[in-house]
Amino acid sequence: MSIVNQSSTKTGALSSATIDKSQETQPSIFGLDLRGKPKRSYEVGSLESVYVSTRDGVRLALDVTRPMGDGECAKRDTILVMTCYWRGQNGEPSNRYADLFVPHGYAVVVGDVRGTGASFGEWPGHRTRDEILDFSDVLDWIAAQPWSTGNVVGYGLSYTANSATWMASLGNPALKGVVARFVDYSIYEDIDFPGGIRNLTQLQWDSQLKNLNHNVSSKNTGESQPSRGVRPVGEAAELAAALSEHEKAPSRPRLQQSMDKDEYFGMDPSGFDWSPQTAAECISRFGVPIQNWGGWFDSVSAEGSIRQFLLQSNPASIIIGPWNHGATATTDPLRPAGEEVAPSSRPRRRIGSASPRAASLGKRPTREGRSCTTIHSGRALGNQLAPGPSRQHANVGTRQVAPDS
């Protein structure tokens, strides 16, 4: 289970699943043991919240966490996560990403995208071009820090995975790779109308995000729930000023209310305009290695993962398994309840022009360093895009918005 880019850099998977020692493979770009045990464990240092200005003057809230004891100039590779779900709650000493990666010796930067959390600016809907361009500003800022090696990997799950995928379209030299888990590759096909059926529960997501942008946490029913609010940067007055700017955000038309695909794509902007699939050509051109995870029981992220593999030519590894959104649970009906499923390390056949199945899907000949692993029906199919069981959308409409998702 590894990505090999064209310069033979090895990359490995990061998963919440427990991976058996017998499945350990070659080192990853993170230098991680696949069993999740760092060769040397570092204590998580104190979290520092800062504002970073973008090219147009909008200030983004970032949390920076490094290993405890690091001096100002102790060089670290960096993991970058950009979220719309609050980078952290007020009073929390850390965040889940820092707790995951800092023990392995990495600096971790988690940011609120513009118009969300404690960041300034406006967030009118699922994504804007300015938000995407902000990622390059943040990458530049990280590369310029005295503690940075200049090497950054974008990481995320769901919306943050979309952010990480968009980073690969910008051509920023600091970005060395992306690990994106459960990407919404096409907002229309994978989220709003999976299988051509309108997903009305996505409207609940819209409402939850609007509440978060007003510093209110709510359930997917719209009912508010206790929360300490987003972690501020500096004084309360600055947070109040940022939240005031959030109020100015225009409301986009609810794309889920469109009646058909032509109407959906005819909107300005449409859901496709901020779908990562839109950037397939740019991502291929810049050649950033991407590892993408999808789940057979997570809406249609599996189909989106396969579509990404077929449309892009950058070094890539696609891993699909019987998981829900985020792989917090295994949902394979042929496995015992609660059993964890991890990708197999067995040798896999690469899909290329010699693959009849790939040819039938219009697959171009692969470049070195591309693999697709699928796991379903209780067994790993290795590097094949073979037909599997009928797709079940058991998890459509059950996504919960939670901070740091």
C-alpha cells in the first residue's frame, strides 16, 4: 500500500484503522510505521493561534503546533489542514490533527477557511475561488517560517480533504503531497444528487455551516447544542469583528433544490465550479502525489475516487474499502460487526493499457506510481477495478458536522 512518484519517493497510508504488523510496508513520506507507532515519539507542544493575511488582505485564523521543546529554528516538515468546521473550540489545548501528527515529529497547521471560524471574510457557500487561492498564501507563509523545512503535505477528511485536493491544483512548490480521505470529487454526483437522486439532507449541512459561521454549534436537525464557540485569535474584539464580516456573506441558491442536471449546472456559480473534479487538468499538470481514500458505504465517494483515478495522471494511490464516511466504522455485511478492515499489503497489479477493465472505462495508459486498491465482499481485490457488489448508499444523508472533521 504505497505511492511511488516519478522520482521514486515512497508514500504510505494514514488510516484510523488498526494495521496488523504483518501488513507493514515500505516507509511513507511521513516516515510513519503503518501500525501508527512513531519510531521516536515527540510530546505535543503548546498551540499558538495566529492571523495570516492573504493577498487581498483577508486575515485567516491558523493554529500552529510543534513538538515540545522545539526552538524557534528547529526545522520541521508540516501537515496543513484547512477546515470550515472550526479549527478548534475555545479553551481546548490542542486539536485532533496535532495530536495525530506531532508525536511523529511534524509541525501541524490547522486553519479556518475565509468567512468561517475565527477567520475574516465571507463564506457564501460550499467553496469560492478566493478560498482556494488562500491555500497558496498559507503554503507560502508556512514555507517562510524559521521552523519550516519548506515541505508541506495537505491532509484532510471530507471538506478538509476537498481543501487538500484543491491545494494540488495551485502549483505551489511547498506542497509535496496530499492525503485526502473521503473527497467529494463532484459535488453534484457525489453529494447533492448521488445516483441522480436529490439528497435533501444536504440542506441540513448548509444550515449547520451557517450556524457555525455565527459561532453557534447545532445538530443536523437545526437545534443548537452547548458549545464554547470557536477558538479565538487574540482578544474577543477581534473575534467579534470576524463574525461581523461573516454576516455580510451573500446566500447562494440552494443547489439541491434545482430540478435537473441542466438546471444545476446552469447556475452561476454551479456546484461543479467548486468541485475538485474541475481541477483535474491542473492537478495532472503539476503532478503532486495524492493518496485518496473512499468508502463503499459513504454516499458515492468510491465512485468519486475511481473517477479521480481515471481523470488525473498525477502519481496517485486510491484506496477504497467497506467504510462509512471517515472510516469510523466498517460496514461490510460479509464481515463480523465491529471488525476493522485495513488495506492489504499483498502485491497488486497496476491498471494500464493492458487492463481490459481499465480499457472499457476509457483509461489512459498509467504512469509509474499509480495504483488503485479496492476492498469489498470481505476480500481485497488488489489493483483491479473489478465489478463488486451492488452499490449501497447506506450512509447517504447521515453525515454529522463536527469541529475538526
